[in-house]
Amino acid sequence: MNTNCIPSNLDKKETVRILVVEDEYILAINLQECLESMGYTVLDIADSAEGAVVKATELCPNLILMDIRLSGEMDGIQAAEQIWHNLQIPAIYVTGHSDKSTVDRATLTSPFGYILKPIKEQELYVAIQTALNCYDREQFLSSVLRGMGDGVIVVDLQLTIKYLNQVAEALTGWRCDEAKGQMLTEVFKLVDEQTQIPTQNPIITALQQETTIYLGNRILLVARDGTTIPVADSATPLRNNNGVITGAVLVFRDDTQRRLTEERNLAAERAKQLEIQVAELQRLNQLKEDFLATTSHEMRTPLSNIKMTISVLENLLERQGILNSNKLSLSESINRYLTILREQCEQELDLVDNLLYMRMIDADVYSLELTSIQLQTWLPHVAEYFEQQARVRQQTFQVSVPPNLPPLVTDLASLTEIISELLKNACKFTPPDEQITVNVRVIDTTKSLINENAESGILNNLQVSYFQIIISNSGVLIPKKEQSRIFEPFYRIPQSDRWQYGGTGLGLALVKKLVEYLQGTIEVTSSQGWTTFIVQLPLTLSE
């Protein structure tokens, strides 16, 4: 459409420029004189429909007085329709024909007036002013609809498209002239975003319920080219002056930006909540650390004093001859209770020490002192004490270490704690006449590393060696579902008798933390009557 020819709003009839289309010359001259006597400007006279189209394009009049019956292949109705479509110039039909077929054809083009010949001056004036006022209102409404940021679709009661604004054209992919006369369901297709199943158009519901209906959440518009757009807004019935529903209007918009904003706000809110949760977790962890630190130190001192007091008490009783008296029952009772006190005190001291170690590891303040360790001499020495315990418990204890092992560079104190705890558990839970074995082996594995100096980021393969210290005991099985939990703090296997075996449930938890602190791994397997712990450590602990 050539918008340069759209007439501007007119306030005075002197500014109205009119094109007369009449093939009878005398009638055309008379009409021109009549118009000029009323103060209108006649730009020119055309005597054919083809000429009317040409002159309308050249002169851009405010109004056209169009005869219907014209010579040539095109009549006035066709010319008026073409001019309106291309130039948006209103036309008033001036004709001597009022038969039904002519009037029906003219009505389909939505003319701005229809005057029968012979023309009366007053009727002509009223028709022109009415047409111009109607045109101004229509242009004002069109400009408002064009300027809206939302799409607008108007339908009649049969759901036939009557109007689309420019935003609706852009969103649906249909031009207004193409969509006019089409069914709404053909132009405006909606589907559910999740199921992709077509949903009922809100205009249909609005007409059925005679009220405003809003689009549901997560609705997609299927455009003419098959693309989908999230849309939102409402449909409302249209009523005439008598309140009778004559159609409906759908106002909708692209909901993409709003959804993106909503998702960004939601993500920001989640991030904020996460920050609050992390801060609260850090606060609780700090409270826990402070509590453990204070409680551990406060408990360690009295426990140490109790242990020392037990030793002093034993010495005093021996000096007074009570423990070595002939009253064996009294001597045995005192010995038994003193032993219980000593063992319980040592157990609580171990608990306090383990808590302190775990706290230091979690806080990353546990100090490491790298030492070169010859496992072939060190490991049998550490195992010697537990071998004696196994002999007392009637268990078979075997240590097998290859003589040509390379040195292990790691923290001696941590490694001693790891192996001692695992051997203590093995001795504690292995039944009499069963076996405990300790083996060592070196394994090589290939690790892929990115060459940082290579621009292309080529992967380089690096040969890495590890020590595996394997401690196994027979006669005991750990259920499969419990194997992943035995490294949890204070966890005990439900079937185990805590009073028979003692312990606090912190030993294996500390072992796992120490192994990981030494850049290693620990795993447990239990099958075919054997339970095996495999500690894997790098040959050299990196700084």
C-alpha cells in the first residue's frame, strides 16, 4: 500500500480535494461546478475506471466521486476497490443504477457513500461530509491499532476474520488482505506448550460465555510458516449500541520477553536463596567446628586426668598389697573395674582425638610432613603389635610385602593411623581360626592430561604409579547395602554388637578422610567369606 497517498485529517471543506470519475462529460462538468460552488476543489475528471486509478495515484485526492457504469474492462466498483486497497482513498458511488445486484456488489467494497442520480446539492454535501468524517474516524482507529504493541484480530459471529493489525500480521505470518474471509482457526492456531495438543481459541470461549477470556499459561501460537511463539492476553465479545454481540476481538502479544524476564528473576531469586542457604550452612559449620574444638579440648583434659588417676590408684593398691592379697575375689573385682575404666577412658580419648583430626582435615589445616617410607621394613613393624593380638585371639595373621618396592613418599603419621585403624578393625571383627592378610603391590595406570603448551589442546598420556595396601580378613561379610555407609561418621552395621566390639564409629570415617587427604582412594569389597579394604596411594604425594 502506498501510504504517501493516505489523506490527512481534514477540518475545513475548502481543503478537500476531489477526483470526479464520470464518463458523461456534461454530467461531469455540472458535478464539478456544483462541488466548486460548495467550496471543494476538483483536481480532475476521469472518464474511465483505468483512468481513475492512474489519476488517483498521481493526484492523491481526499475523496473520489465514482460512477459505477464506465466504459472499458473495469467498472467503478472494481476501480474503487483497487484504489482503496492500494491508496486508502475513500470513494462515494454516484450512479443512476439501484438494482439489487449493483447495490450488493457495491456494498461488498464497504463504500463511504452511495448517491443516486440526479444529484441534489444538499444530498451531495451531506454525503461528502459524512464520508470524510467516517474516513477520519476509521483512520484514527486504524492508526491506534497499528500503533499498538499487541496483535489485534477481529472476527464476526461466524469466526470469519474481519481485521488484523500489523503486529498480528507479523506474529501470525498472515497479511490482513489474505486473512480477511478466512476462518479464525486457520489463521490463529494455538497449541499447548507441553503436550503440543491444539487448544480451543479463547475467542470461541468468549463468544460462548459472553465475557472476557484470558489465554492460559504456556500457550504457543503456530505461525503460518510453522514456527511457534509463546503468546498471552485475552479475547472479548464485541457488542453494538443495543448490546447485541456482533463478533469478538482478540488482543495478544509475544510473551517471549516476559518469560525470559520471569526466568531471569526466578534464577536470581534462586541464586539469592542459595547464597542465604550457603551462608547459613557456613555459619552452622562454623558453630559445629567451634563446638567440636571447645568440647574436644575440654573433654581431653579430664579424660587424661582420669587415666592418670587410674594408674596412680593401681600403684597405691599394689603398694598396700590389696591387689596381691590372698583375697582373690576382691583382687579380681578391683582389677576388672580398673580395666573397664582404663578401656573406656582410652576409647573416649580416641574419640576426642579422631574428632580433632577430622576437624583439622575439614578445615584444611591438618599438617603433612613428607617422608620417604620403605614399606618392606615399615609395614611389618607396624603390623607386629596387631600380629600379637591376633595370636591371642587365635587368628592367623600374615604380612606379605615384596622386597624390591620403591619408596613411598607420604605423611608417616597419617599412613600409620590409616593402617593401624584397618588392622585394629580386622583383629576386632575376625572370628577365631580365621585369617588376616596384609599385601602390598604397585600398579601402573595411564592418565590423560591436556598439554597446556599446545595451542590445539592435544591430550598427552601420562604413566602414573600407585601403591595398593590390601588388608583382608575372612569369616566376616559386610552386606552390600552397608558397604557404602561404613565410612560415615558414627555409623555401625546394624547386625554388629557395639557392646561386644566397642568403638565409636569414627575410625573408618577418619581413615577415609586421611586417605583422601593423602590424594588416595579407599574401597571395600565383601564376598565369598572375605572382606577386603584396598588403600591406593600415589608413590609420591604432591605438594
